[in-house]
Amino acid sequence: MSVKLFSPYTVKNVTLKNRIVMSPMCMYSSHNQDGLVQNWHRTHYVSRAVGQVGLIILEATAVTPQGRISPQDLGIWSDDHIEGLKVLVDLIKENDVKTGIQIAHAGRKAELEGEIVAPSAIAFNEKMKTPKEMTKAEIEETIEAFKKGVERAKKAGFDVIELHGAHGYLINQFLSPLSNLRTDEYGGTPENRYRFLREIIEAVKTVWDGPLFVRVSANDYHEEGLTVQDYVTIAEWMKEQGVDFIDVSSGAVVPARIHAYPGYQVKFAEKIKREAKIDTSGLGLITSPVHAEEILQNERADLIFLARELLRDPYWPRTAAKELGVKIEGPKQYERGWI
């Protein structure tokens, strides 16, 4: 039986050399609060490219200053951001690694000075600021900001776009009945709560024809919230719109206790993959190469997204290859130590 973790994976016109993906992880390292790429980003991402992952997806990158999670977030709300992102993309691609970027807006989870916005004027918890309910004009402006962000990402040379619809950020806030209490066309029914994401996808696809991923939180972990069955339907809607891949995470739209264990979200990815018939990610505390291979061999997901494990071991693909008995090429400069 061939090792699937190191088999290529093609989505649209982009082929990854293996199925190991660096999951988006915020670095909070734009210290001038201008959203620009810093030396830290170049060191952090390029070292994982040297380590031979198949795809690197940059951290949540804000479409407006108001949409940052923190003042130190990367941004893509200005043409000034393109040059730094392009340099970073080029450095990653020198290592035969594909590049993606997660386009995001924090909504009510923005920890910033000044006004923040959300579908409804409900704070995430008692410690966080109460947001302003978005007007229809502000919704339209935000959709346009996502479109412009994707245009800039295209100019920077990214291979893959991922829309951040998970972890309680703005798109997720519109989707969930726990955070969206609107009574207009953007709330009240599942179809209406999906409208914001639907219109973002429609806008983005006018400027982007490459692979389009969407990250979702497939369980709200609340008796009145959304479950994975709801996300099967949402995934079907996204597939109809031309979304290529669902990156399946869970939680964080409201405070909740989550029983986390290695691969705890893979069951959600498997259900969405099989019932909505769309490719998905396997992620959630995955550290073992054998576990990753089991997920792929049993077709529970199509790509393995690693987060914390790649922080601990930038060369995890080499570690995995050795454990699974596969020889992979490393950088020529490292040949004498790569075997």
C-alpha cells in the first residue's frame, strides 16, 4: 500500500507535492500596527517551506483595520500590503511549496480601540466589547473589502484563497443563530444567515478563479447552535457556488467547553466530505504520522492540516517520512543531514 500522505493532491490548476498543510496560525507580529509583513513572518513561514510541507496558508489577514483580531494582525486592506506579501510568497515558492492566505474579518472578536461591528449587538463574553450591529451599507462595504483583499492576494501571487468562516469571527457570526439575531434578509433563517457568506463568495469569484477554500466551525458546542449536520447543508450551498474545499474546524463562536483529543474534528470533516461530496481537511491536535496516514487511507479527509505540531517541528514532513518509510527530497543544502 502506497503512503498517501506523500502523494500529490490537485485542486483546480494547483498541485501540491504532498498532503501536508501548514494551518493558518496568527502570529500577532505586525508591531507597527500597520498590518505589514515583518522579518518574523519571513523566518516563520519560509522555515516551514524548507521543511517541505505541501501548502502553507498564511494566518488570518484582515480585510479592514476594524476587522483585525488584534492591532498586530497582518492586513490586506491596502495596496501597501501587496509588496511584503509578494516577497514572502516568492520566498516560500523557492522551496517548491504552494502558498495560500486566509482572508478574514474578526467582527465582535476584534480586540481593538474604537468601534467594532457584528451581525448583532451582542458581546462574545462579559470581558469583551459590545459591537455595533452592522447596517446594510456596512455589510456591502465589508463584502467589497473581502473582494478587494482577494484581488490584492492575487497580485501578491498566492495559489490558494481561504475565507475564514470559523472560530467565531465575522462570517461565522453571521452563520450562527447564537450570534446573529437579525430580522432582515441577513438573519432569521439558515438561508438568510448564509447570505453574507454567499455574497462574499459571489464577489470573490468575480476576481478569483483559482482554488477557493472556506474554513468553518462545524459545531457550535451549544444546544441552540449549529451542528455538523447544519454544515453539511452549508457545504452543499458552498459547493454549488464553486467552493473547492472545506477546511473543517469547530467551536469558538460562543464560549464553550470542548473535549479536545487527537483528531477530534476529523469526524466532522468525514461527515461533510461524504454527505456534501466535497473535499475536506483533517485537523485538530494531529501529531502522529501514522494517525495522519490512517485518516487519508480511510478517506476521512483529503489533506492533513497541522498547526501546533509544525510550531514544535518545522521539519515534520521529514519526521513523518522517516516513520512511514518514505524517502522525500529535502533542500540540496541539507543533503548531508537530511537522510
